[in-house]
Amino acid sequence: MNWISQSLAILKFNLLSLPSRKGSVAASIVGIAGVVAVLVGVLSIAYGFRAAMTNAGADDVALILRSGADTEMVSGLSLDDTRIISDAPGLARDALGPRAASELFVIINLPKRSTGTDANVPLRGVSDASFVVRGNVDVVEGRQFEPGKNEIMIGQGAAIAFAGLEVGNHITVGANEWEIVGRFTADGGISESEIWTDAAVLQSAYRRGSSYQSVLAQLQSPGALDQFSKAIADDPRLNVKVIRQSEYYASQSSTTTALITTLGTLIASLMAVGAVFGALNTMYSAVASRTREIATLRALGFGSRPIVVSVLVESLLLALVGGAIGGICAWIAFDGFRTSTLNFQSFSQVAFAFQVTPALLIHGTIYAALIGTIGGIFPAIRAARLPIATALRES
């Protein structure tokens, strides 16, 4: 335990000398704080986007698309297909009938609030069953649209991201004018990026006849997917595929999330190189300014290991301070900030909020600790290897 007490004694002495090195110490802390703030800020985009996608998915809900289709955009189902799917075993039912929602999905252009440029926005045709199957839809302003009318409801994210989507307004899409009668939330999920209307009205407006693009089916339980999928696959009248809703949205988010994460990590890594040099400079300065003191301690019997440990711990503490400052700044600046980005699978905008989560803050803290360790290891080794006689002669 002697080397531990020696390490603590030297560390206390080192920390008391920080005011004499406040310039280099501040530069090191600010550099590491900047790296962590950028890393956490950029990754909060990926976390927020993934949360918006995955919050919409449920394990007891299945999505049915045309066989070979990866997204609703390229899928197509007939009215007969949807009726056969609604009769499949494993599907949940209530007094109103099977919990299967046949839906239509089209893309329209609307101007963004931030830039005024047009962007792709999903316009979804839904049925009464959609509100039951999705389960997390809550009308927070106005009312639900009436079937058979050119009325629409706006998701919370779309209302924030795009201009002119206030309740009571009218928008013209194609040759049709639509009245905005309500605004809804959906637990922050991707549905909040959409505009909803009656599926039958949307079919007529876009001359889709009686066709749909997907069926959203609530199962009796998450384990009923196999029974439901097998019944669908064994029916010769159908040429469709079944996927769990949570898995579908997870795959939809993978490309954008991976891109944002890769770019964020790359940028933070490049900045970390500079932060490491800043930490090296700080710790080398600390060692250089106390060369005679370190040599005196060694002459008095202090070992090399306590010196190495004390320098490393000092560097680590400075890095953790910088990491904490960077994490707090990122949380203040980014958490809850709302924006929209392109979903590469559907080529439509997804509105979402940045999420600075505890896990992300821990990630940033670990990153800061790594920078501090790398920045302290070489100065620590140099301090431990200083020849005592030579160091004592230095002025």
C-alpha cells in the first residue's frame, strides 16, 4: 500500500500546482470539451433518428408488403389481398372485427420552415383500424378527419418542420385542396413525420382504384407471428411477405444511422488528435516545470511507479473535467432540438428530435478518458525515467 500513499501525496502536490499552469491546463480542458461536445452532438442526431424510427415499431404488429418489396413505396396490394390477410389465423380481433389496417402511402412536396425549399413528405391513407393497430396516436389539437372528406391530420413533427401546416389551414396537393382538421402525436415515432387522411379519399385523389400498398396487422401476441406468416405463405392466392413492424423500422433506420455515426466518429477522431497533443503539451509542461521536485522526491525514496500513476491520474482528471463540460454543453445545445432529414429507404423527410441520452454522455466521458490517458502516458514515463543527478542540477 506504500506506493498508493506515495501516489496520492504526489498527486495532491501536482493538483496544488495547477494555478501556475492555468494557461496550458485551460487549453487542454477546452480542447477535450470541444471533442466531446462534437461527438455527443453528432451522435445525438443518430440516436434521435433511430428513436423516431424504432418508437413506431411494435413486436406484436406485422407489416405485410408485396413479395420482393423493401418499402411501402414499391409495394402494391389489391383489395382481395387485404381481405384474405384479414382472415388469417393469429390475427387479433375485437368486436369491430380483425385488427388489420390497409394503408396507402404517397409522397408530396411541401416547403420547409427553415429553408423554404421543397421536401418530400409522406401522405398516408389510413382507416379506422390504423388508430387501433398503431395504438400510440393521440390527437392533441383539433379532431380526427371524417371519412369521405378531403380532410387531413398533421403529425407533430411535420407541423414543426414544414410551413403552412397549422390546424384550420388549407393546402393544395395536386388538383385537390385539403383542410387541416387536426394535429397528432405518436410517442415521437416516425408517424409524427406524416400527414394522414382517409385511405378511400386518397385512392380517389391519386386514381389508385381499390389498391393499397401495405397492411398493418396486430397479432394475438408477439409469438403469433410464425403462425400468421405461415398461413400467409401457404395461401396460393397471395404473393406477399410478412415482417415484424419493429424489424422493418429498424432496417429503415440502419443506413442513415450508420452514415451519421460514421461521420460523427470520424470528425471527433480528427479533433481528438489535436486534443491529445494538447494534453501531451499540458502534461509535458507539468513534468518540465517540476523536474527538480520530482528528482527530489525520488531521492527521498519515492518510487517511479507512484510518479507515473500521479501524472496519469492528473491527466485523466483534467480530461474528465473537459469531458463533463463538453457533455453538459452538448446536452444544453442539442437535446430536444428538432429537425428533419431524408430517410434513404423511402426518400421522404423524417422529423425527429436530437437525443442526448445518459448512454451517449457515458460514451463521451469514456472518449475523454481515453484522450487523457494517451496524453498522459508519455509524460508520465518521462517523469519516471528522469536521471536523479541530472534533474537535481537543473535550474
